[in-house]
Amino acid sequence: MPHQFSYDLVVIGSGPAGATTARIAAQLGCTVLLVDKRQELGAPIQCSGAVSRHALEEVGLPIADEYIQEPIYGFAIYNQDGQRTTIDYRRLKPGEYGPGAGQKPLGYVVDRRRFDRYLMTLAERAGAEVWLKTEGLGYEKDGEGGCLVRLRRYNQDIQVKAKALVGADGLQSQVGRWAGLRTHIKLNELASCLQFVVDGVPSEGLLEIITGHQWAPGGYAWVFPKGHGYAEIGLGVARTMTESHQNAQWFLGQFMKSSFFQERFADARILEVQGGGVPLAAPLRKQYADYLILVGDAARHVNPITGGGIHTALSGGKIPATFLCQLIQSGQPAHEQALKGYQDAWLEQLGHKMWKLYEEKSSIFREADIPLRDERLYRTMSDYFSPNSEYKKI
């Protein structure tokens, strides 16, 4: 194999979790290599791109026009008949939230391609080395208190030394499998999602969420403003709760044609179609092995009730970066027993609440009585987004 490179951390996957881990670790003085097998970040787009302002500020991200498409001021949650709970911070706290001078938004819808590129740029400017079009092939202990990571870059095999490896390579993580971690996800915990980017659908600065088995069994539908007069109309369904001919496309067609939104959608013109699988699963029970940890989607740091992953990916990047740099700079090897401290820190800050949400979601969807299940989901979603929610940071 060609010449060995050497780093404190190798991070595989440059989504929000991987890029944030790399940036903060570099800022803390670690040498970092960030790799991604794609040549264009943020593609394919599988998420609606909503993130709170708090989540960006918490990890030191500047609020930048480069990636923001639309400010968000609150939520509207509907049951399947159109009954609505509105949580609009422009009304709840008018002095603080709004579009005027001295006011601010609650959050933003971001352009995922630009957002991911921005995060990677910040990592690179902080001192991380970035290799795109680079695939991870495997890793092994080097016998010297670190590991060897095998990569393929532009069809050339390269071996890199690292004190620790971070797997940020998404759902069903390959990096996790190298270490024997159970990254497989059950079909009934994977939502099949489809969304249209449309023109001609008015919006009001709120994230609109529509619950109900009739429109989205095992998930929910949404209408999000996307800036410049565009909107996102989408939904996620659990395929185990649908008939064989009813996929996400079928349900999205029904929702647009037959729901209480049909008049509002009458002039919708579809400009883009985006889709993919989103986990509504519990976090991985074990997210570490010798010289290796998983972050973001790879560790299932995804909100199990909303499927939202940007906030948890950003927070879940800060925690391991801080933990690993302290460990490495203290001269300790990143053995499995030392890395348990990473998962303990993550559980303390985010994980215990994610587990609680998962139990709540599972209980709702185990309910056999569909009207009762619909009522519970509507009530849970309305409470979840309320200003007094215990889950504000998830």
C-alpha cells in the first residue's frame, strides 16, 4: 500500500454530524481527516431541511444566507379532519420572535446541498483535511494504541493511521459493521418518505404537520415553506402499516387530491421530487468499539417521533469531538472501555430523552384502535412542539 498518512481522527461521512465532529475537533487542536464517498454533498436529498436556530447556535454555526431558504416562526399541527393546534412564536413572544428589527426566527428551512457544503467548508477552514470521492474499505488495530483505516481515493488504495475512527456514514453504517456493531434497521422502523418541491402553494412561516392514519399510516404529512414562493409537501409512511399497492407516492397523491388541503394545493406545480428512507427507530444500544465511535444517522441519532435528524446530528457531533480530543490529548488510547464515556455523555445530554420519545412513539403505534391511535398521535405532536415541551432540544 502507498505511503501512510497519520491523524488523530479520521471521520468517514461529511453530513452534518461528520462535518461538525471534524470542525470542532480541529478547533480543539486535533488533526482530522474528513472523507466522503460522494463528489457532491447533500445529495440525494432525503429530508425537509428544518432546523431550530438554537441547534445552530449551540454548535457555533453562523446564521448565513448561503444556506438559509426561509425563516420559521412556529408550528401548526393538524388531526386528520383538519382540527389545528397553532404554536406561533410571533404571537406567543412578539417582542422576541418575528421578522422585524431586534426580532429573530425560531428556526429555518435550509438548502441541504448548500448547508452540507457550508459545514464541510467550516471544517476545512478550522484545519480539517477533506477528501471527497473517497470510500472507506475497513479498519484494524495497529498494535500501537491506534488503528489503520483503509480508504480508496480516486481508485487508489491508501492506508491511514488514526488514534480513533468516527463513523458518520449514515443509516445502516458500514463503518459500524466493520466493528461488529448492529447497525441493521427493521423494516417496521423505517419510514418511506416522499416529498415534492412545489410552486403555487401559499405558506405562512410555520412548519405544518398533518397526523392521521388516513393520510400517512405510521408517520405524518407535512407542508413546509421553502423560500422564494416554494413549498415542500411530503409524507412518511411505515410500509408495514399499508396495503401492498399503497406506497408513499400513493398516499401523497391521496393527500394532495382529497385532504382538507386540496383547495390550497389546487395550483401546485411540482418542480422537484425527493425521497428516501428515514429511521423512526431507537438509538443504537452500543455506539462504540475499540478505536471507533458512531455519530449521527449511523448511531441512529434521529428523533424517533418526527424523523428529524439535523438538530441531533449537530449536537451529536459536538459531544464526540469534545470527548475524543480530551481523551487523545490526555495520551490515553481510545479503547472500547474508554469510549463508553462518549456514549454515557451522549445519553446524559440527548439520549435518555430520545429513548423516552421512542417508547412513546412505539406505544402509540401499537394501539390497535385507529381513531384512538390518531388522537394520541395528534395530542403527542401538539405537546411535543409546545413551548413547555421537555423535548425542546431533541
